[in-house]
Amino acid sequence: MVKKDNLKKSKFLDKSKPKEKILKILEGSTKFKMEVARVILRFEPEFLSKFLVDTLDDVEKGKILQVSQGTKVIVVLCEENFAQKIKKKYKSHVINVKKDLVAYTIMFPKVGGETHGVLSFITTMLAENKINLFEVISTYTDITFLIKRKDLFKVMELLGQFVV
């Protein structure tokens, strides 16, 4: 358990003028998914198309949480056991697999993307408390952070001050 005295209060919140708006947005709820992995694959347009077609059923079954395309890589967030299947089937494209992660999601009661500083407030607080974010996925209604499993309770305690 993390002692509250050891948690740093965010300097950003003290400086933030629209802090009331940020705090109101953060009154949403949270959820988390354990045993998540991040698979980094070498990007090639033909490969991405094949991968998406091959894994469509797995997306529908919830085995794949997110697929993102960068300029040089494809990042797949998925269940840990599914990461092994990706590693085996697409081994020539696999650059890295990181396991033992948790997807921690904050769901906003109102649209969070319309208010300046929400993501900055959260990431600053986590960084000030030495929590590494492996991925951040921001959508219209929520933000998901990919964190180490060992940091889950610390994140819950930090953000629990603001979210339900």
C-alpha cells in the first residue's frame, strides 16, 4: 500500500487556472484490465492490412484492445496470452513484447477532450510520482494509460482523489 504522505500533490493543479473544469471532468469512473501486453511490430503497409484482416475476430472477442500505426511501427495492445500468438505467427515483424501491464481507463461523465489541460494534469501527476506510462490512448470519452502492474495501486490512490 502506498502511504499518502509519499504521494506528491501535482504542481500543475496549483498553477492551473481552469482547475475547476479539470476536476469536474475527472469526476467520471474508472476501470482497469489486467494481464495486458504491448507488442511492437515493424510497419509495412501490406503487413498492416494483412494483420488487421487476420485479427478482426480477435478484436471483436476483446483480445485486442488497440492497434496504432506510427511512421515506423505498429503498436498492438492486447491480452498477454494473445501477445504470444502474435509473436509466434508474425515473428519476422515483432520488434518488442512488453508484458505485465495494466490498462487503466478514466471514463469522463462529460467530454474530456473539450477542456484544456486534462491529459497534462494527469500525466504530470503520474510523472511527479515516478509512474511510467507505456502508452496513452485518448478518445472522445475516455483516456487509457498503459502502466506496469506494480504501479496500479499507486495510480488508483493518486487518481482516486479525483475520480470515482
